[in-house]
Amino acid sequence: MKPIAIGTSVCSLSALALTLLFQGSAVGADATPGQPSVERITPHCGAADGPALANADTIAAGRFAKAVCPRPEILGTLKRIDTLAQRLMPQLQPAWRATLNAQQAAFAQTANNCPSDQAGLARCLADAIDQRLKDLEDLQAGIEDPAPPCTSADVSIVDAHAGDAGMSHQFSAWLFRYHGSSRCRISGYPAIAVSDVSGRPRPSLAVYSGNTYFAQMTGTPLPVTLSAANRSAWFGIETASACDPPSSLTVKVALPGSTTWLHTLSFPYANCAVTVTPVAAMSTLHAFLQ
């Protein structure tokens, strides 16, 4: 995987039984009785020598806890995120609550895409945590005062330089980059148009899903508000080359619901369905890539 801003290597812990207890994973972050609860991303740092041993989650969760538990300033930001996420839950449409919960639950997986050294890991996670807080603040602002939909004049599509390949699949992440000075909103799936090597439209090959070989995104897409302070949102394109006959595909991409094509992608070895994932906040990119 080639992450954009939060590191490039993947580390595995040795036989250390470092796992993660997320405070309130069952009861939520400071939930009021009768209100929907949300997964916490703040680890339970309990024991002085590291996170408490609980149900084994993932090695990434252990790395996450080991990096943030000694850092009071980072823990403070995590607690702000959890408080804000819990405050948001009752304001969200029911279909969006599961999506926010899934984002919170997956966030520790970001550690999989950070540098292996402890200093690099801490810096990488600090950046990701700051981005998560910004994304939730923008989500709250967008719920309370919705921004107008982004137009094709507002954004461009650029390579996120993140992705993966293997088992005949190729996944690449792309950014909608905002060029305005106020705010605009993107919701749902980018529009795509697939053509074969002869230029013939192949609409049956366009698949809209958050579940791909490399990315697992569940729930109804949350709206993403772009602004001068938070200019990017991401989406993924996954192709495969295991279908017959061998061929290549071209994919045009536009904003959700639009046919004003902003970018054209070429996949010289792709000959199967093309899957596009929903537009999502930047803090989820390296959490959802496997």
C-alpha cells in the first residue's frame, strides 16, 4: 500500500500480547441512556506497562495503543473525538449512524500504514488523529448548516498515491480536491463511465460498492464537507485482470450524479468489473484499506 501522508511501511509486533480495549466498545462514548452509542477510538491504557490484555483485536490496534497511551496530548484529542462522535450520533440519520460507528471502530487500523519506528509511528498517528477531529468537526458543521453541493467547477481529481495490488486485483485511491474559498458538500458515489479498448461503453462493468478486495467500507456514505481548511475527500477505484478475453478499460469519473467528466483513468490490463467506492473523509483512507 502506498499511503499519502501518514507513512509507508507496515510493522508487525513480535510475540508481545499487545491488544486494545476500546473504552465503551459495548456502551459507547459517554452515551446518555436511550441515545445511540458510538465506538470509542480512545484506548484503555490501564496498566502502567501498556494496554490491558483483552479480546485480541489486531496487531494494528496494539501498535495504536502503544503509541498513543504515553502521549497525554494525543489522548486528549482522542477523547475530544469520542465526545464529538457521541454528540453527533443523535443528529445523524439512522442509516448514517452505522457508518460513523464503522469509521470509529476501524480507525486504529491506520497504524498499519505508519512507519515502523516508534517516533515515526507517533507522528503519523498524531497527524491522522488531528485529521479525524477536523473531519468530525466538519461533519457536525455540515449537519447543522449544510453546504451546497460541490460543482464540477469547484473540484478536480488527483492521484492520492495510495493503493495496493495482488491476486489480479488493483486498487488505487483518488482525491476530489477543492479549489474554492467557502464550503461545498459531496455525498455518495462518484459517477463512472467504463469503456473497453475499442471505446465502446460498458455500463454493466460499473459497480458501486464500499466492499472490494482491498477496502471494506460499510454503511450509507456520510456527506463530506470540503472547505479552504479541509480541501480533500477520497474514493477508490478497483479493477481486476482475471476475466477473459484479455483487454483494457478506460474509466471516466465525475462528481456523484454528474456527467461532467473530470478525469479519465486508463487500466491497460483490466478486463473485469470496475468498482468505485463512496466518497469519504480523509481520516478514513488508511483505516479502511486492508
